[in-house]
Amino acid sequence: MKYIETDRLILRNWTLNDVKDQVEGLGNFETAKNLTVPFPYREENSIEYISKHLKNNVNSYAFAVELKENGKVIGGTSLDLIDGVYGGGVWLNENFTGRGYGTEIWIARAKFAFEVLGVDKLENGYFEFNERSRHMHEKVGHKTISNSVKYCPALKRNVVEIWTRLIREDFYKALNLANLMEIYNKIKI
């Protein structure tokens, strides 16, 4: 089932057919070091995660990110309702970074949250050393609100996580400033 479609991607429900692609992406150290997923990430980890997220609901949305051209899952994104605020993250298989897919995912995810879920703000975190994520947060309008400490299984240590908030109005301003409205306007929900 299609949920969100960008120019090059489909964000849809996970299926157990996605296990191989998810393990490929999250089993890569360069991807896993920026997340709190088990590491090494194995097939059983993927089956457990996907089995819990086969259907989305109002409290938790988890999307596989699939390339339109060939159906390969190259990442994932989530929106989870925690203490009345949606948060979550985005990950992208290291082999597919640097091509603008992350920007499409971030914009599609925020558009879904603001236009379909009707929320006014989103909260996200990123590890302090993750420059790609920091840049993405800033590019789409996130503002830093706090820091916390989280354990990173891939690094086997605690790391500082920077928490950000994205307000709907800041998102639209940032898209205009960064000339990203063309991407936004092509997204179908």
C-alpha cells in the first residue's frame, strides 16, 4: 500500500519481504553508529522490528523507503507519538547517501505529519557527531531544544544526542529559503 510518494521514492508499510534490504542498510557500521539499533544488525532484529510495524496506527507510523525505479528499500522513517508530540527518525542506507534521497524523505515525512496528522510540531534527535543529520535538521527548519545521553550499540558507548523541534511555520519558511518547495509540491500523500 502506498502512503507517501515523492519524485523518486515511495514511503510505505514495512513487509517481511524487506528484511534483506533493512539488514543491508542497518547492518552497515556507518549507518548504525548514528542510531540506537542493535549492532551488528541481523535478520532476527529485522524480523522482530518489521513484525511490530506491519501496520501503522495513530500512535506509531513506520515507513520503508523504497526506490520507485526498482523497489529496493534504501531506508526507513518513523513518527511515534510520545508524551503528546510526534518524534522519530530517518535512516538511509550508506550506499545511497549524497543523492538527495534524505531531503526527499525528511520533507515527505514532515508534510505527512503537518498535513495528514495535523500536528503543529515534530521533535527529533541526532548524535552530536552526525554532521549529515545536523545539516538536514537545520536545512528543513529544526531548532535545538535540549541534549540528552543515549547508548549507541554500534559504538558500544554513551553519546550526546541533540534534540530539535520543528514548528510547522518554520518548516515552510526553511523550504522557501532553501529552494525546496519544488520537492514539497511533488509529494503525493
